[in-house]
Amino acid sequence: MSPCDKGYVYIPVAFMLMLYLVYLVECWHCTAREELNTKVHVTSVMETVRLMREAQPIVWWKALCYHYVRRKRQVVRTQRGGDSYTTTQVYYERVNSHAAGNCFLFAYCGMRDISRDLSLEGRPITKIRFSKGECWQSPVCKGNTGTDSCLTVQILVHSPS
């Protein structure tokens, strides 16, 4: 029996300790722990939601006219032996010819928020997701937005560049 025979028992123990250290490091850098530690008071969340609900929405669009132009350029190329020669390279470049945009004016039709009230009392919350959508008050308002965007495109197409 050699004096090292008793030491072979400690190799699996050392391996398990190293795995446990890796586990602890993983727990420390866990994203769920970071999200749970970043807390905001309920009143500040409610104030942010109130400000978002009272804010004037902005609906805008932009139309861009462009075409491609065929261009040529001289390129110097070098062969393996060190000899240089000039060639003509043909490429296509995008050119913006005109741009126009417009926005919907809510002063004519008005707007209101139709989202449900948010109650945060009595529930543990870690994250709130906001989404946006549109719901028109009347077909006239929806038609006005479509008409405005069509007019913008027509002005853009028929204007001289």
C-alpha cells in the first residue's frame, strides 16, 4: 500500500467543490436575480403610466423616392507578379430624388385613451411591458389619416426633382 492511496479519495471531493463554485458564480450572475433586485416604487410607476396616457400621440409618415444610377470608376488592380493594370468597374448607386413627410393633426378629430386602468396593489410585479396600437374613434378619422398619407405620396410622385 502506497502513501498516495489515501489521497485518491480527495480527488472527487475537490472536483465536487469546483463544480459547486461554478454553480455559485452562475447564481451570482443570474439575470433573474438582477431583475428582482431592480425595484421601483409603485407610485413612480403609476406616475409614468399616467404621463404616458395623457401624452399627445404622434402619428407621422415619410415617403422617399429614389432611383439607381449606373456609374463607372477606374480601379487599379495588382496581379501576383506585381504588375498593375487599370480596369473600369461598373456599379449602381442609389440616389434619393425626393423626400416628403406629414403628420396627423389630432386637433380636428381629437383623441382619447381607451386602455384599461392599471391596478398594482396587492400583486408582486417584476416587469411591465407596454405595447401600442391604434383604434380610431370614427371611420372619418381613419379615412383622414389615409387621405393625408395618400396626398403625401401623390405630392412626392408629381413634384419635380
